[in-house]
Amino acid sequence: MKSCTLCKYSTVCNDLPGICILLPYVAIAVVVVSLGYLFVTQELI
């Protein structure tokens, strides 16, 4: 397996190469969900 240059944790990426592909999408999803949650809670109050 080739080492992943996108990840800082190269050892984890060598074991699980799919993490490098999913990590940016997971980060974006967490930000979107958290912003959506804050928006909804602020609108309901």
C-alpha cells in the first residue's frame, strides 16, 4: 500500500487507506451538521 500524503497520520492511512478519502467529507459533514443544529436551535428560541 502506498503511503497517503494527504493525511498527517500516515500509519493509520497505510492500514486504512479509505480514511484519507473520507476524512475531508466527514469534516465537512460535521461542520454542516453543527451549523445546522445551531441555526435550528437559535431559530426555535
